[in-house]
Amino acid sequence: MTQRRVVITGMGAVTPFGVGVGPYWDALIEGRSGLSAISLFDVSGYGVRVGGEIPSFDPAKHIDRKQVKRMDRFTQLAMVAASEAFESSGLDMNRENPRRMAVVFGSGIGGLNELEQQHARLTEKGPTKVSAFTIPKLMVNAASGNLSIAFGAKGESIAVSTACASATNAMGLAMKYVKRGLADMVITGGSEAALTPLALAAFSSMKALSMNNDDPTRASRPFDKKRDGFVLAEGAGALVFEDIDHAKNRGATILAEVVGFASTSDAEHITQPSEEGVGAAEAMRLAIESAGITIDDVEYVNAHGTSTPLGDVAETRAIRKVFGQATKNLVVSSTKSAVGHSLGASGGMELIAMVQGIRNKVVPPTINLDEPGEGCDLDYCPNTARDLHIRYAMSNSFGFGGHNACIVAREFV
């Protein structure tokens, strides 16, 4: 069976730099940080007080107020990002077959904020005071379901939840839908709004988060000697994947082509990555193989790079396992240095950064990288963006549960 080519025709983002791909990309290239002291809730009793909040986010500016009240924050973020992606794609559903549009969207946790709020109401005011919208707001498929409704997409509507690999796994599935002719257009990506009291406390108890409260903008420092954990963030990254012939026939602007994807499982530990990066390396190798290219073709890797002591070394080892001698020609960077770790949304945000890098011929830097830590010995593009004609690039996402997902995109010419 002939497999169709998959292209990206729209992108949208909500990040700690605000709403829009433009502000996000400009800040990345300028080497700015979007991290700050947490103000969404009282953190006076917490040891960790830094996060990646979306500043002054008002969903009512983008979504009907009545609908806003029926959505958890993670769905609101998904809606705003997907609206930008849909608009930038130029799609007109009056001219499209709605059954040929699918939605495949990821979230690692879903509506945690709603769960916490309604549990508080239950314990403080009793069961009759729990909102009737609780379940429709907290369920992990609330984003994909609401996106299908908003855009009239009557093809398959799927929610993917594989922790911090959620968005990349969702995009891999979206790619397969288009390649195999199951859909002509797919709204995909991921969203997360887990910067909540419970999540902050839970991740703090795991000793997973950075304690650099005195200097929030330097708290996320992937691959650096002084890294001490990731910075919990919120956000969303949405993209429109489309069959190339469908996109060309309607005169769409093609941003990049998605050419490879693979996913594996470590099958070792529920939270810790394989120290030697075996599963991650296999996912990278298979993704490159599925793209029909060699390791010498890949010029840039947008790393998972969360700023944890173990994870950054494991990913570095995995990259070296895959690329071998070709590693000397490879540029790697972690955009989480600027926006923190938005869990299940991160893969969508990072593919957007990668596509922008391909289109603008520039690598976004790993900021706050002053001295590489032991075992971190790659070219991480420290602190300053670098001009580079990127023809092929790969984005890595790894999550609790041992999930590894890698996606490969190329310059569209």
C-alpha cells in the first residue's frame, strides 16, 4: 500500500511567554526565560516556589464565556492553541468533509485542577455541592472531545496519555492516520495545566523539582553541572497535520514535512529512566529508520532535556548510542531551559520550536548552561541561538511509565 506524505500546515502555542507561536519563538531565540515565582496559588508552605505559569491568561478572550466555565484549564489551553493552529492552516470546514478530519490530542494528567477544587468542595461543603461538570471537565479526553466539537471534526477523536510523552505519541498516531489514509487532516499536539497545589506537592515529595527559588529564570538548566531538577510548567502546543496532496490542492502554506516516528518502552521502572538510555536509543533509531534516512542526515535534536540529574545523562548516553561518530556533527538543545517542563504538552511545544528552527535556519539555545555536568558531553548549543540550515531534525519525549517517543521532521522544499 502506498503511504501518503504528511505535512504540517498550522501551529498554535500557549506558553509561559503568553499566547501565540510568535512570542514563544522570539523569546526562545533571544535566550529569555519564561519562568517565575508561582502566583497561581499560595506556595508559602512549599519548598519549591518556582514554575512556568502562563501570564495573565484569560480564556474568555478566546473562548465563549459559557464554554470557559465548562472546561478545566488544560482544555482551555488546548482550545486556544488549536484555534491558532486551525486559523493559521487556512482550513475552511465549509469546504471540507468533516469526517476526514480527526483529533488526536495528548495530556499526561488532564483536569487535575478541577479534581482538586471539587474534592475540596466535597470535604468542606458536602456531596450536594460538587459540580455537575466535574467529570466532563477532569476527564483526560475533555480536550480532544471539545476540539472535535469546536472545529466540527467528525473523524476519530482520540486522547493519548503517556505522561511526558503524551503529545509526541499523539502526533505519532496523527501521522499514522494521515499516512494510512484514515484522515486527510488531524488536529494534534498536547496540553497540560498541572501547576496545581497537589501536583507541586507530589513532585516535590519525589525530589524531582528544582529548588532554585531565589533565581527562577535560572532554575531550569538542562545538562548543566548545577541542575537540580525540573521546573513544573503549564502550556499547550497544537499542530495541523495534513495529507500533502490535500494541502497542495487547497493552496495551503506547508511549514514542514513529518517523516518519521517511533515509540518504545523501557519496561524497567515506573519513574526512573533506563540509566544507559537503552529504550530511548531504540526509539530514536527506529524513528530515523522509519523516516528512510541515516544518522548522518539528522542535524538537530530537540532534546527531552528536563534538567534532572539522571535524565539528562541518560538521554546523552542514548544519543551517543544512536549517532556514534556522527555525534560530532550533531547539535542538541533543550527548550525546556526557557519554558520548564509542561509534562504531556511538552512534545507539541517542542515540535513547534523544531519546525520554527527548520524554517528560520536557526537552533534555539539551551539557556543557563554555564558548565556541562559530568556525562553531559554533547554540543548543546549553550545560551545563544545558532544559525544552521536544518534539513532533518528529531524531537525526543520520554515519560514516567518508561514511555519513549521520537518524531522526525524535515525541511519542505
